[in-house]
Amino acid sequence: MTKRDYYEVLGVKRDASEEEIKKAYRKLAMQFHPDRNPGDHTAEERFKEAAEAYEVLRERDKRERYDRYGHSGLRGGFGGFEASRDFEMDLAEALRTFMSEGLFGEFFGQAGGAGGRSRDMKQRGNDLQIPMKLTLEEVAVGVNKKIKLHRYMKCDACTGSGNARGSQETICPTCRGTGEVRQVSRSFFGQFINVSPCHQCRGEGRIVKNPCAECRGEGRIEGEKTITIDIPAGVAAGNYLTVRGEGNVGPRGGPAGDLLIVIEEKEHEYFERHGDDILYDLPMSIPQAVLGGVMEVPTLNGKAKLDITPGTQSGKILRMRGKGIPHLNGYGSGDQLVRIVVWIPSKLSLKEKELFMQLGETDGVQPPKSERGFFSKIKEALF
């Protein structure tokens, strides 16, 4: 069967621009798409014919070959060109072409071609992950941190393309620009098609023939960058912040990955964190616990005064409202819990022993007679 002239198929002039060719193909593809013409074999053939014409005329190398040698230039053994096979599209390839140009989304009212692969799809760079240790004081108020990143950055010599100055990348001859290769196998159960990334172009569809000397065709080089990270108040160990686009730049113009900041907490000298509450152990002497009074205790925002009720038991927990960690992305703060720890001296002078012996003979310092009640109070104070 004699093939029609590709320019005639698309209805454009031989000097038509790339945009005019794309526009003409879009119109025909929408008109003869199989989903709009179910069971119409003529429309299916027109759809495949338009896709085949577009496959040739959209790519500069193929178009120049076709303009010079016609259909014969797309086959091996003519004019010095070689091709793996006569250019013949099946319906699956035509649909792939249709979807890869984003036309699938226009046809079905979607953004992008579902299931299609863009021929200009660039490989995204890897994400970076770094730990960031914070003190409880920094967690309580939020903080800005400057960090220096060692990462892949765009090569300025080739502006990220990977090509030496004055040269351009070419279509991969293995996958013909799709970035994928298909292997068809047949078995007793039927035909199976395995689609995998092209090994020659690594799924990009294009090959750098003349690589940039600075980046060796990668389009990126190793470098350093200092950025400022805004850490909100109330974060906790294990939380992470995502900074979009601050990861490694992808090869040959690929988008950058993200930067993940993983929060860690430094051990504090005084405080233990329990959710948004903090716990502080307040040591007291026996006279202070017995007599009570006002004591000064540290907080995350400086020192504060705390009233101690006379007769406070060791292990009792007092609550200081709003003195804890702010709630992340919310209102209010946790509390500061103050646990009373009565200090018992291990060494006494002779005079101190005499005083304690005299004190021990009085009824006021004796524990309650009911052991159950006494231990219940201790349990309540501790738990």
C-alpha cells in the first residue's frame, strides 16, 4: 500500500512550523480517536496515519531525512541512513503518541495524559534528608536555623542541559524518544507485553551526543548552598519539615528533589518532655517540705515562683499552667509539672542527730497509723 505524503496527511505546508504541525495533528487526533469512533475502522486507520505522520514531522532529524529522501529515507539502506524497521505504527503506538503529547487530558478533560509518558519527561533529583538537633528552649519559641547543603546543582556552563555549547541532544534510537522499550512474549495463556525504561537513554528519550566538559553531560555539578530554615514552635523529635525544591537537581534539566529536615531533641539539664508537658524535679529539704513557702523554679522562659503548701509530700506533682511546650500549629501550650523530691541527708552531725531524735519523739512527725492509708497516699502522690 502506497503511503500518502505526511504533509498531506496532516494538511500542512512543507514549510509549516512545529507549532502548526502539532496543532494540525491535535485536530486530527481528536477527530479520529477510536473512543469517539467505536467500531469505525476507517477512523482508526486515519488516527494511526496521523500519528505516524506526526511522529516523523515533529522530530527534526526524521523530518530532514523525510524531506530529502521521502518515505525511503525512513528505511535502511538509502542515502546513508539506517533504521531498524520500516516505519509502521500499530494502534497501541498511535495511542501512546496521542497520550504522550498531553492530548489525552484535553480529550477527557483531565490534566495530562493518564497512562502516557511525556517524551520530554525529565528525571527528578533525589531528596536530601538531614537531622536537626534542637534544645527545648528552641522548641518552645521556634527558631530560624542556617544550614549548609552539599548537593547537586545546575551546571551553569550548559544551563543544565548537559550539552556542549552549540550542540543539542538527539532522539534515542532504541526507544525512538519514548523512554520505554516493549518486549512482547507469547505463551499458552496469550500475549504479554513488558514495558520497561530504555537502558540506553535511562528513560529520558534523548541522548547527549556532545556532552558538556564541565558536568560531563549530567547537566549538574556538586556544590554548596546555605539556606535558612524556619522551625515552628512545638515540633517534637521524629517530626520532619519538607522544603520543596531544595534537594538534588535532576540530571539534564530535571526538577530538584525536596529537603527533609528531621527533628531531634537535645537532652536537657533539668527538664523531661512528655508530649507538650515538661517535668522538673524540685529538691526540697525536710523543713521546707514541712513548713512550705515560696520557692523559685526554672522554666523554659526564665525563672518563676511556686507556692509550696506546708506538709507537701515527696513525689507530689504540682502543675504550672501554660509553662510547657506550645501546641504545634494550634493555640495554647502544655504545662510544666513540678515533682517534689524531699532530700534525706545521709550524714548528720552530733547536734543534728540530737535534734532529729528529739523531733522523732513528738507525735506530729509520726506517720499515720493506718498503713493502707499511708501507702495509698504515697501511690497517689507518685502516680
